Amino acid sequence: MSESFQVACWVHPSHLCCSRSVLIKL
């Protein structure tokens, strides 16, 4: 699930959500 969400975020123009998710994951 995480991978899918990450990919969707990357596809989106605003990868800010992805960066936030990554920070939380780390």
C-alpha cells in the first residue's frame, strides 16, 4: 500500500505530500 501511495504522490505535481509521508516513514 505504501508503495502505491508513494507512486501516486510522485505522479502528482505537488510532491509535498510525498515528502511529508517519507519523513513520517523515516
